[in-house]
Amino acid sequence: MTTAAQKNKSAITLKGSAEIVCDYLNYGINSILFQRGLYPPESFKSDENYGLTILMSTDNKIKEFLSTTLGWLVDRTVNKVALVITNVKTLEIMERWDFNVEYEGDVANGEQTSEKPLKQIKNEIRDVLKQIASSVAYLPLLDCLCSFDIQIYTKSDVELPAEWAEAEPANIKNAQSVKMRTFSTNIHKMETVVTYKNDD
Amino acid sequence: MTENSENVNDTIMKMVNNLKSAVPKEKINNYEFGSLKRTASLSNSNESCYDDLTPIKKFKQENRLDLTYIGSPREMRRLRADLVEARNLILTLESRISHMHGLRKQMQLVFDEENQSLKRQHEYDKKTIEELENQLQTIRQREAELKKGLAEVNNKYDLLKIKTSEQVEKLEKSLEEFKEESRQIEFEENSIIPGLERKISELETMLEAAEEDAEAQKKLAAELELRLSEKKSIERDLELKEQALQNAKLYIKELEYVKESMLEFQEQAKTQAHKLTHYVELQKENEELKEENSRIKEDIRNKRSIRFKEPPRKFKAQEKKFVDLQVQEAQNALYLNEWRAVARGICESTESDAALPHLLRTTVERLQQQELNLTSEKVELESQLKSISHEAKIAKVELEKSQKLLAELKLTGEQKQALIHRMQKKLLLVSRERDSYRLQLDSYEKDLTLWVNTTSTGSSSSNQLQAQKERIENLERIVEGYRDMVTKLENDVQSAQPNIANDIVPVKAEQLSRLQDEVQQLKNENEKLRDRKDQLEIQLETYMVGHDTLQGGQVFHLANNPLAECLAQRENLVDKLEQEVDKLKRKLKNMEEGIENSKLGDVSLCPKEVHALKEQIKSHETQTQMLKDYFKSQMQEFRNVIYMLLGYKIDRTQNSLYKLRSMYAEHADDQLCFQVNKEGDLNLLENEFSATLEDMINLHLRHQKSIPVFLSAITMDLFNNKTMSKTFQIE
């Protein structure tokens, strides 16, 4: 999983950093899908990482999606990954989880490495995942049939693979947003923000 | 029914055929005829009994007739035996026939009963169906009427709705306008209030600060006053000292004057002393000069005498000089005297002139010493004075400053109080206005909710209309009231504004200008803040949480994402459901039509099922019929067997009442009735026949307590009687 990152014991390569980010996205998105009840709980199986037990969906679509994202993260063309939760009945967007990506350090260098210890990065990721898990406490209840979509906000010069299509940015009316913690590999900086429709 | 009866007839026919009897066909025909005629009445059955009996009698008569015939004894014996056999046969046949009759009668009875019950049920069903049809018709009529009524009511309701909706729209519009107005006003208020409140709070804080300052200043003032008093005392001291100083100064001046005079005097004295020292010389000189003069005079006289004519120039010059000297001397003497007098005055001594210079010197020294002391004292005092005056100056400056500050603070405090007072007034006005608006709003809301309620709970149309009219009137009245209120408020505002202006007028122009400046400043600040706010808002809009920013890129997602899938599924589901709904609607329509056309609407519902059910019912019926037939035949057989084996025909007439008729009974009515009592034992009931069997009852039932024995005894008795009578008859 993070073998590429650990190959050079003291340094994390660009690809390794992208993989760390993708791992985080995988766990984070699955955690959100479970927490927000978008899939039935039976379709999840537990997995342990970052010292946390995270329930992972058996749906392969997320992995497929992440494989494409990985390449783009290495190319530094991704601005943001958004998990959009939509009410199926009214097509109203109920929630949007933004995973904002920032690129740190020498952006032009393809062989960029980071000296940040992996353990520290994992601790940071764990903190974010904990926050995601506890966000259920204040997010409004999704008492309607909802489904989700994952959108990637890229820079304009991106080759679109097959089975991918252009999407509309998801805007939420009367929204409120909560910023989660950020973590950084010193190559990629990931900021997690949840924006949700305010009921009041 | 006819089927049943035919069945019964068939069975009877079969039974009769099975008997292989020698009964002539006529009789069978008779029976058939009889059976056809027969009803369930008892009298008929009796008649039939008689019918049955008649042939036996005939036989007997024939037998009797036969007795008269005389033949050979062997033939007679054979004949008798034949006869007995025949009689037996006849008897058995008779008994069988009667049994058959009984059976048939029972069957008939059962069938009749069933028939009747079925007929009754049929009639009942018919009646109920008719009733139901009638009911249905009435219901349909009623439904049609109701539908018509409903349509009318609906029309009325629609009209009313349209009217009311128009009215409501109007009202809503007006309400909206009012709301807008109120909102604007409120907004203004709101925009004003926080500003004012902020100002007030600022002012309050300022006031507090000022008060604190004032307190501090008061303290300072007290301190300063204390200091001032100290200063005053010091000043007093200073004054005293100044007075002393002035005195001293005066004294010093005097002394200076004295000293000056003294110095002058001293100088004079010195010159005098010098002169005095020269005096002897001068005297000497003078003497010399006198001598010279005398000599010269002598010379001159000599010379004059010698040369009188030409005046000696040297002499003349000498003479002149001498005169000068003389004048000088006189003058000097005068001076000396003067000095002496002065010295004496100073020395206050009248000593001789010789001691005078010493005395003068000592006095001068003394005076000089004194002067030195005084000058040092003066310097000291001057320095002291300087320091004190400096201190006083500083204190004065401080005092002035603090006084100024105090005055200023007082002024500002007063201004602020005035301002606060004004603000409070304004706030009160504004809050009152706000309250009124709130009230207005509440009333609007109430009206709105009321209106909503009334519209939602649409009762009868007329009532509603009435209520609506009332409501509208009420609302119009309320609106009028609001308008009045608004105009009043506007007037109030207009009247209040000049008042404010008037209030301001008496206020000092300076203050006014200052306040204006302040206002200007605040306005500027406000402007700045507003600009900042706008900027921030613009910034906020860019960062607006709900809106997603593309940042000049593109957005991609998987074409077959879960949302799209979910939507497709949902669409499919909706399509399916719509189709199903259509189907069901059609079915419902068909059903409704079917029910109207035929009373058997169920058939159209699911004819297959109904058909299957019907077939099932038929099969069940046939099965039951078969079972019935089987059981009937078996029962018949069983009864026959019992009759043949035990010689009693057992009938169960009522519940647990059994009638036994012996095979050898002399009369058809000779029956024994047994009833099963509660303990399960059999009781013999008394009747005509049992009354004749007293002996046997006593012996077998009361003594031996055995019903079978009793019955066997009866059988034996009857058999013996019959055979005996026959034998007797034969004999």
C-alpha cells in the first residue's frame, strides 16, 4: 500500500504521497458513506488502519475512481475531490464533502521527496478520520432517499479517461460548512471541509 | 328434489327386485302408485298400513277356503307344509315390504324436510337478493344525486375559491406591500438601532471612561487641592518670606546705599587720607612755596625795583599757580572738614581727628563684613526664592492644567449626558415604533394563519363564504387601522424631527459644531466600515460556503456513478409503478362496469379462480352425494341384517328413543319403546303393547334384569303364538 512511500526509508516520493492521499480518500469516503447511511450497513466490512477500525464498502466503484485520481494527484492536476450527497427524489444537494488538495514545495519537480515521518502523517490522517466519524453528531439527519457522487475538480488541461464525464459543480442553498483538520505530506496538503444544507 | 325422489324410487325398485319375491307385479305397481301418492302425514302412513294388511287377510281367507278342500292326507301334509312354507315366505315378504315402506317413508320425510328447508332458503335468498337489489338501486340513485350535489357544490366551491383566491391575492398583495413596508421600516430601524445602540454603548463606555477619568480627576483634584492648600500655605510662607525678603531687600538697598555712600565715603576718606598724607607735604610745599613766594616776592621786589618796567613773566605764572594752589588748598580744607564731619558722623565719635581714620577703617571693615554677610544671606534667600517661585509656577501650571481638564471633563460629561439622554429618547421612540411594528407583524401573521386555517378546513360553502366575507371586512378594517397608524407614525416622526432640531438650537454652537464634527467623523467611520463590510461581503461571496468554486478548472465524475444508477433505478421503478397503476385503474374501471352490468361481478374479477372453485364445489358435492348414497345403502344393509338376525326392526324416532317392532308381531302397532337415560341405561316405556307383557317384564326385566332375554322371550312368545295359531288353524 505504502511500499512506494517506504522504499526510501527517510523520504516519501511524489507517488508515495499521492498514494497516501488516495488511501486517506478511500477510507474517508467509505467512512462518510457508512456514517451518512448511503449504503446499507450490511454492505460494509470492517478494516483496520491508522489505529482505527473503519467500515469499508464492498462497492468497487470507489476504488476505480481512486485509481484515476491517483494519476492526477501525481500530475498535480487535481484541485479538489468532492463527495456530493444528493436527494434522489428532489435532486437537491444535501451535503458536499470537499477534499481540497494543495501542492506544497517545488511544484515543478517530478522527483520531489518529503522528509516528513510517515507516522506523523498517519497520526494527522487519523485525527481527520476521527473528526469525520464524529461529524454525525452535528450534521442534519438524511431522512430521505439519498445517493452520492464523487466529483474531481481538476485544472483545465486534463485528459478525460473513458467512462468519465463532465459534471456540474454542486452548489448548496442555505449552507453551512465545517472545516476539519488538515494533514500534509509536505507534497500534498489535504484539507477536508463538509458543507451541508442548513435546515433552519 | 325430483332427482332425490327418483333416486329413492330406484333404490326401492332395486330392493324389490333383489328380494326375488313371488309378489305379483300388480302389487308392486300398487306400491309404486301408493308411494307416489304418499305424503309425510301420519294418516296416510296408517292407510298404507291397512293397504299392507289387506292382502294378508285375503291370503288367510284363501287359506281358510283351501281348508275346505279335501285331498289325500299325504297331499294334505305336503300341501300344509307348502302352505306353511308359503305363509312363511309371504310373511317374510310382507315384513320386507312393510320395512321397505317404512324406509321409503322415512326417506320421503327426510327429503321433504330437506326440500322444504331448501325452498325456504331459496325464498329467503330471493327475498334478500331483491332487497339488496332494491337497496342497491336506491343507493345508486342516492349516489347519482349525491354526485350531482357534489358537482354543484364543487362548482360553487370552485367559484368561491376563485373569488376568495382573488380576494386573497389582493389581500396578500396588500399584505405583502405592508410587509415590505414594515420590513423596510424594520430594516431601517434595524440598521439605525444597532448603530444607535453601538453609539450608545460607545458613548456609555466613553462615559464610563470619562466617569472613571472624572473620578481619577476628582481624586487628582482632591490631591491637587491638598497640594494647593499646601502650596497656599507655602505661598503664604513665601509671601511672608517675600515680605521679609523685601524688607531685607529694602534693608539691603539701604545697606547698599549706605555701602555706596560708605564706599564713596571711603574713597573720599582714602583720597582725604591720601590728601591728608600729602597734606604735610603740601604744607611743606606750601611753606616752601611760601618761602619761595616770599623769596620770589623779594626777588620780584628786588627785580621790580631793578627792573620795574618789564613785568616778570615767571612771577606772574608763579602767582597764578599760587592762586590756584591756594584755591585748591581751601577747597581741600573744605573737603577735609566735610570728610571729617562725615567720618565723625559715621564713627559717631567726637574723638580727635588723629584716631578718626582708624575708627573709620574699623567701621568700614565692620560694614564690609556686615555687607558680606548680608550679601551671602541675600544670595541664599534669592536662591530659595527662585526655587520656591519655580515650584509655585509648576504648581500653578499643574493646577491650571487639572482645572482645565476638570472643566473639559465636566463639559464632555454634560455633553455626553445630554447626548445619552437624547439617544435614550430616540431609542425609546424607536423601540416603541418597533414594538408597534412587531405588533403589526404579529397581527399579520395571526391573520395569515387564521386565513390559512380557514382555507384549509373548508367547511360548508355558505358558511365559508360568510366567514370569508367577514374575514375580508375584518382585514380591510385592520388594514385601514394600519394605514392610520402609519400616517400617524409618519406625522409623529415629522413632528419629532423639528422638535429635535429645536432642541438642538439652544445648545451651544460650539458643541453643535463639535457634535457635527463628531457626527461627520462617525459618518466617515461608518462609510469606511461599510466599505470594509462590502469588501468582506464580496470576499464572503467568493468564499460562500454553499457555492462551489470551479477555480477555472473542470469537474469530472464517473459516468455511471451511484447517483445516476440510483436515479435510473428510480425512474424504472416509477415507470413500472405507473404501468401498474394504469393496469389497476383499467381493472378497477372494468370491475365497476362489470358490477353494474351483472350481479356476479366477482366472475369478471378472476373467472379462472371462480371456475376452479365452482368445479371444486361440484366435485365436493358429488363426493358427499356418493358418500351419502354409500352410507345409506350400508345403513340399509346393516338394518336388514339386524332385522334378519335378531327379529326386531329398530327405529330411532326421536333423540335416544328407540322403537322395536318384532318380526312376529301380531299387529303393526305392537311396538316396544326404549329410551336411553342419562346413565346410559335403557328404560322401557309403557304403551298398549307393553301393558300386555306384564308377566314377562316382571320376570325378565325386574327379576333377571336382562333386556336381551326379555326381547328373546317376546320373540319366542310371538313366534310360538303365530306358529301355534297357524298350527291350530291348520289342525
